[in-house]
Amino acid sequence: MEKQSFIARTSGLRGKDYFGYAMVDAAGCLVFSLVTTLLQKFYTDVFHLSPLFIMLMFIAARVWDAVNDPIMGRICDTVKPSRFGRYRQWFLYVAAPLALSAILMFVRWPGVGEEGNTVVTCVYAAVTYVLFGMVYTVLQIPYGSLASVVTTDDAERNKLSVFRSIGAALGSIPVLLIASFAYKTRLDAAGAPVLGENGKPITDMQYGPVLAGVIVMAAVSALMLFQAFFLNKERVRTKPRAAEKGAGREAVKILFRNRAFVAVSCCAMLLLAGQMFTQSFYTYLFNDYFHANWMNLATQACTYSPMLLMMFVLPKTARKIGKKEVSAVGTAAAAAANLLLFFLRGMDPGTLIWIFLALNFVSGIGLTTVVMQLWAMATDAIDDIEVRTGSRDDGTAYSFFNFFRKLGQVLAAVCVNGALLGMHYKYEKGAVQTLANLKIMYDLATLIPAVLFLLMALVLFLWYPLSRGRVERLQVEKEDRLRESYESKTIDI
């Protein structure tokens, strides 16, 4: 049997496969973007919740995820696959619950969000937020694991990662329409616009347009997940793992002994923290500091449009130079762009808008290098574990990878709400921000991403070990592992 024959038999993706794989993340991000971009400001400005409570609630939810995510991972690894396979079947099961849980976070029932009902509002927000997180886990862990059984070819996996990133970007765009246009100018008793200390009209988020937009996005997300189920195919049919006593603990130990897995997980944590911080905090910055809510759309265009420029170039560049090497340089460039924005903080906001957008574009180019390759790097790390130890528990691995991403949500929540507390953000109904507060808001909006992206660059440069040469050797070693697994009847092809 020729070398590479097992990899050849479990590869050969076509356009339909890439499109179907990307559609899953597009569907997931339609609802997840509601959390990353809209929910924070909705909590403070519509539910009138304290930033301190929001921060503590987000942290508590992630503590629960430390239990919830590994459970879902072990379910994926041990439950008998259906005739549809091991992972893609979950797209059917989760579609409707995910849409419903997303809508519930934004429903203002009688008594919720009203003055004098703070406890009721806090309880409702906490329950619905935790519920959404649990349901979203049921989608994300099987989806992350799916890449390992869709194809075993490194080049195709890298291309899958690119398409997944494009799907995520497309799924994140519609929420910006809500973030940009769900505002109304505040009027006084005489019907005249209320002005802030900087002389600009104050605008307030409106509940009705937000809820209508959320319902539409959630419904479309469910329909896309149903369609994605039919477009994906599992080429490697893994046998169910026996639920042996202590097997889960041993799988976790193997994961955390692997330098590549821990490093790429930390990279994912810092990346999501930086992305969520900017998406959430920019809604405050553009509304209160720049008084230009259209910038929500403009900055996301600057952040994600580089994907269109690089989707054809980046896979070839990564194969020639290395995924690690390209990503490390890109994240360093993103950190530098945000740091430069911080040093431009003394400029007039009207002039600064255009420089802000230009440097966001530079930052977007840098981040695209890692965003489009992150999932391929995670799969490389899992391959590295299998080659070194003979162990492969994709569900468990992606449950912890997903948990690190959720730690990124915690870090973002701490940064966003810590920044709001530090600048004394006024969240009471009818509040007006002071000029001093707004200056602090701009400083934190630029400095915090610079620090997060710099840390990510250091992780990639100094800690993540899978260089281009090591990944090439992995392909050869993986072929031998595939042959052993097939001959021992632990997988079907």
C-alpha cells in the first residue's frame, strides 16, 4: 500500500464541503455575536444592570462551564454514533433550542428591566445567559471535533479553518445593523435633543428594534444549522470509546501535558478576549465618544474585509512559511496598530475617526492571519497528541479548547466592565457621561486590545512549538497512526 493512501482515502474535499462547514459557524455566530457585540450594552442601557453585577455574572457562568464543557466533550467521545455520524447529528438537535435561548436573553418581561425590580432583572439575566451558554456548548464542541473526521489532510484542514473564519465573519455582520441603527435621539420635555457635555446629541438604545433583530437572526440561525447538517460528511467513522473509570481524567492529563495544545488554547483565549472586548466596548465608544454609531459597521468592515483579500493568499503563504510564523507576525502588527491609536488619543474626535478606521484595517489584516488558521492549529495540536501518545479524544480536546475560549469571554468581561467601572460609567436611566469619563473610555478602548494582542504574539513566538517543519513531519507520522487505527478496527474509512 502506497504511502499517504490512508490520508488520501479520508480527504478530497469539494466546494460543497467547505461551504457546508463554514455555514455551521455562520449560523452559530449569528446568535453568538448578539452576546459579543450587543448584550453588554443592552444589559447596562436597557436592563440598567450594574457593570459590577454583569462582570460577576459572566465569571460565575464560566465557572459552571468548567463542569459543563468537559461533560459535553465526554458525551461526544463515548456515546454511540448515529447513522449520521458522531458529530454532525448535534446540528439537528441544537438548532431550535439555540435560537430560543438567544431570544430569551433579550426579552423584557413585565417587571424585568424596570426601576425597583433590580433583583428580578438580575435573576432573569443570569438564568437566560447561563442557559444560552450551555446550549451553545452543545453546538460548538461537536463542531470543533468535526474537522478531525471531515478530512485528515493538513492542507484541506487549513482551508477548512479559512472557510470557518469566513463563515464566522459573515455570521457576525448582521448584528452590526442592530448596533448601528437601534438608537434614538433623547429629547427633553419640549421635544428638543438633549446634549451631552461635549455638545453632541445623546442617543439611547431602543428595546423594540433590538428584540425584532434578535428574533430574525435567531430564526435564520436555526434554518442554517438544519441545512448545514445535510452539507457536511464524516469521512472517518470513529468507534465509540468505552466509558472506562478514570478514562476522562487520563485524557485531560494528556491534553495539559502537551505544550502545543495548551499554547494554542491560550492563544484562542487571548484572541477571543480581544475580539469580544472591542466588539462590546466599541458600542460605548462610538455612541458616547465619537457620536457615530455607523462606525460599528465601518470598523467591522475594516476588521473582516482583509479576509476577502487574504483567503486565497494565506493558505499558500502558511504552507510556505508556516502557520505559527505567519500568525505570530500578524498578531504583533495588530498590537502595534492598537498601541498607535492609544498614542493618538489627544486628537480631535472628528479628525481621529478616519485614522481610527485606517488603523483598525491594519489591525484586521494582522488578526486575520491567526483568525483564519486558529482551528487548523488546534487540530495540529490534537494530531501531535495522537502521534506522541496514541490517544485521541476529539470531543474532550475541543471541550477544553472551547473552555479556554470561554475564559477569553471572562477576560473580556473583566476588561469591559472593569473599564466601565474605572471610568465611572453612568448606566442609570437618563444618565450623561462627563468629558473626563469619555477620555478615559478612549484610552482603555485602545490600550487593552494592544496588550491582549501583544500577549498573543508572545505566546505564538515563544511557546507554541508546531513550526512549519514540525507540521510537515506530523503528516508523515499521522499516516502511520491512521494505518494502525484502521488495522485495529478503531476507525472505519
